[in-house]
Amino acid sequence: MIKISPALPGGDEATPSITSQAYTRLRTDILTGAIAPGTKLKIEQLRQLLGSGASPIREALSLLTSDHLVERIDQRGFRVALVSEDEFQELLRTREWLEERALRESIARGDKAWEESVVLSHYYLSRTPRTTGESGGTSSVWERHHRALHFALLGACGSAIMLRFCEQLYDQNIRYRHLAGRAAYPKRNINSEHDAIVEATLNRDADAAVDALLSHYRRTGKFLSSRISG
């Protein structure tokens, strides 16, 4: 039985389309593990849960298929994409390849405005608690600032196509992290790891920055891999 998270309260932005609303809610629940891998996504059931027509649901599922978060299981059926140790290792390797190049390009090309965006993103993340007080889960505010820092670092790479691929891989990695449970970060000083990445980046030391970034990913990757295989 699928349970869909309630819609987030609206802000001052224009009301998104019905398809966009369905896509965002399903995507969030898949990334956070609220809808488990392999779950069949039936149009009629989703239509009732989301309170929308069948066409927007199909369009949302097609978009999620492009994101590799949903799979077609026949001409009319969909399910949440499965996860595996092999897929995670491939994801991690590909992310490392792309982000190494993107970070090196950013360091070579970045201007003062880029440096300021890195400093500001790092400041906000360092001032935000990672876990929520009530549940001990990862704070959505921390997640937002964490993403902002990582893409600020890559933001001057000069390739919108590369950044789109990096964003997709980032989201898939977040999904594995949520599926691993609340302990996805063992006892580590995550802030100090981010400090090292940012310091080397602002010093324009590309080798040290890449080493710090990849070490950061591999530490988390080693833990997630053990959870997946275990």
C-alpha cells in the first residue's frame, strides 16, 4: 500500500501545474525512501492519493523514468526503481569522475562571485544542525544547504550539461543514503570534511580539493555499501 506525503505548504511562487505537483511529491517520497524500491505504482491508486487525473500522473511517472527513479515494467505499468550494490558502486564511480572534472574546472575558471557563493553556502551549512530534534532524522534545511554547498563548488565549471548530470547523480546518492537509515553518517566530523574541501578550493589547490572531495564521498560510500550488501 502506497502512502503519499502531504503536499508542502505553498509560498509566494506561482502555483505549479498538476503534473509538477505530482512529480515533486512522488520524487520526494522515492528519494527519502517513503516509497520503497520495487513498489508498483498504479495509476488509479496514485490518482486517488494525489487527487488528480490519470494524465498528469502518467506524465509525472514518465518524468521520473527519465530521472531513473521509476522503471516501466510493461507497456502500462510502473514501479519504483530497484537498488543494488552494483548500481551504487557504478553511481559512486561516475559521480567521482564527473565531479572531479567539474571541481577542477570551477577552480580554474571561478571568479570572485563564485568564491563568495562557496563561502556563503559553507557558512549556512556550518550553522545548520544536521538532525532534527524530534526524530533524529536528517533535517530538510540541512539537506538544502548541503546540496547548495556541493553545487556552489561546481558552479563555475562552465558546463550546464555536466551540472545536470551531477545533479541527477547527487539525487540518486541521496536516495541510497536515506534507504541506509538515520545512521548514514557514522561518527564523523562532517563539518571538518566540508571545511577541508572549501579551504583547498578557495586556495585554488585543485589536487587537494579533489582529494578532500573524493575522500568525503568514499567515506560515506563505504558505509552505504556495507548497509546495502548487509
